Amino acid sequence: MRLILSVLAVAQIRLARHDLMRSDLLLRDADEAFARSRRRVDLANDLVRRAGFGQR
């Protein structure tokens, strides 16, 4: 019984580590997407100012 529970515990630990790794990757991707979005908004605001409409 202990062996079975140990194997299940190891499997759960591996799954948890995989989930944490995936979470870190998604967080990094989200940060990069936010930075890209921020740059695009800044560029759009710059174009609006250059067009003479003021910042929006």
C-alpha cells in the first residue's frame, strides 16, 4: 500500500511541477503581450499627435 501511495505522490508532484512550469511560461507570454500592446498604444498616440488631433 505504501508503494502505491508513494508512486501516486510522485506522479502528483511531477504533475504539479509541470503545471507550475506552464504557468510561468504563460505569465511570461502575458508580460510580453502586454509590453507589445503598450508599445502599439504609444505608437498610436504618437501618430494621433502627429496628425494634429491631440492625445486620445
